[in-house]
Amino acid sequence: MADLADQIRLLIRLDASHRTGLGHAARVAGLLQHITVPLDIHICGAGDQLGLLFDDEVTLHRMGEDSPADFLEIARKIHADILLIDQPGQNRESWQAYADSPFPVVAIDDYGGPVQAELIFNGTVLDDYHHYPLLCGKSRVFCGAAYALLNPLFGEVAHHAAADKSLAIIIGGGDRAGQWANLLTGDQSPFLQSGCDRITMVVGGTFADVKDLQKKCKKLHIDLLQNIRQAQLARILSRHAMALMTGGMIVYEALASGCPAIIFPQERNLVREAEWFAKKNAVVNLGYDGGMDMKQVGMEINRLCNGAADLPVPAAAGIDGRGMIRVAEEVNKFLRGLLSGRLDP
């Protein structure tokens, strides 16, 4: 371990809860693996999964969600050098509070808006989500698919069109995603008469009542996996003929892997992104309401399984899986500048 005098003390605002899901924590954990500047890492956030995603050298500070004042107080107490914020509960007031503090800020964002930070990374594909009206001259912004923060493993696997009619089901966090899982395995399940030969379902560590879901999956001959590592998820995407999934970062991961996907944008803020991908013919989009219609879900799966429709073309989205590397390079540059300024006489 580097001497404390040669380290940057990084304080991260991050949650990994049922409400927020694991996507934010997973991408930050991945990003930290590519930071080469020595760090003393502290994380403020809610959710038991935080302790599972970061090693013992990371200091966790438990706090409630949406608490910018508490976060800044911790930053002062530990003498943080810089803040990194990847937490969707921020608003105009919280960003202003961070801007008024003595700490430089790195922001990982998905929607644009009142973000104020020295570095802003937004890997979403929608141009409308790339607008930051409150930026000042010192801010640098990196937007678009080239900066999509997903594990490079997804771009490195080679998708092989499986000989069987296999399906991977990936279900993210949130109440509506949980409802979807129960519909998929319930009395009206599209898999009661599915044309799929092999089905694997993956849910996150925050999924509620996984024991009940396990029973339902067993009846339908679905292999259920929970809280798996990203390397295993990448392999699953590469070894199934196609995937059925909720919206969010998993869609970017599937596209980078080359796995044809049917997506259900389970939250309103994911609808336009799903439409964008569908217009590119990169995915099949079930729609916000259509994803809850098990007859429609089954129809789309069977159309693709039986060759009644052409598979989508993931490469059309232009996501190469190297966004994490590009973001890490920019963060490393910034941190080296901080460290150089501290060490200069």
C-alpha cells in the first residue's frame, strides 16, 4: 500500500439498495479497478450490498439515502481530497452544495440537468440527456456511448449463436422489475408453452423473496442465479442465443457482448432509451406497458426462437465496451494533477 501522503483520499456517494439497484455500485467498483493513482477509498451510502462489492481496504460510512449535508460532513471529518458521486437522488440544491464546498467533484450521471462538477461522465446514448446548463469554465463533460461505464469484459466476450433455443433472463432492481419476475414465472407465464430449450434467469442481490421465485422457476425448469459476478454474467450472455431483460445498464452490457436482446423498460425514464435502441434495430423493445403483457412477451420470444423474425443486431448501437477504460483514463489524469499539486513545494 502506498504511503498516505502519496494517496488521494476519495469519498464516494453511492447506494446499493432495492430502491436504487446494484448498477451504480457495480460500475463504480469496476471503475476503481482501472484507477492507477493510489487511493484511500471511502464510501457513503445505504444498502447491505455495498459491503459485498468492495474489498476490505474500502471504508464504508453507513448513511440514509439522499443526505448531501451528512455526506459533506463526513468529507470534512475524513479530510477528503475529492468527491465522486454516482447516486440518482441528487437535485439542484445538493449539486449546489457540492459546488460550494472546498472539494473537487467527479459526477457519474445518466440524465443531464443541474449537475455541477469538475468532471462529468454520462454514457447514455440520448443527446437530450447530455445537457448541463449550470456548468462553469472549469468543468469537463464526456458524453455518449463511448463513455458507457460497463465492465470491459462484456466487450471482450465473443457471442456464439447457440445451437439450441436458449434464453437468458436478466432482471434488475426496483419494485416493478420484481413484479415482472413474478409475472414471468406466474400462472400466465410465457414459459408454460415456450419454444425455448434452455432458460437461465439472473436476479440481483437485492431481489425480494428470492425463495418464492426459486420455487416458481423450478416448476418451469428455469435455472435461477442470484447476485453473480460480472464475469459470469458476461459468459451467460455469450452462451445463450438471446436475452430477455429489464432496461438500464444491462442493456448496454448485452449490446457490447453481441447478445440479441428483448428489453422491457420497467421505469418511465428508460422508455426513450429503449425506443432509441429499437430504432437502430439493436434490440426488440417490449415497451413500458407491453413488457407486463405476458402474451406479448411470449409472442416476441417465440417469433425470434422460431425464426419468424430477424434477430436484432447489437452492433448497430455502437457500444464497444471500452467506455470504462476511457473514463478511467480521464479520472487518472485529473487525480495525477491533484497529487502533483499537493506534492509541489
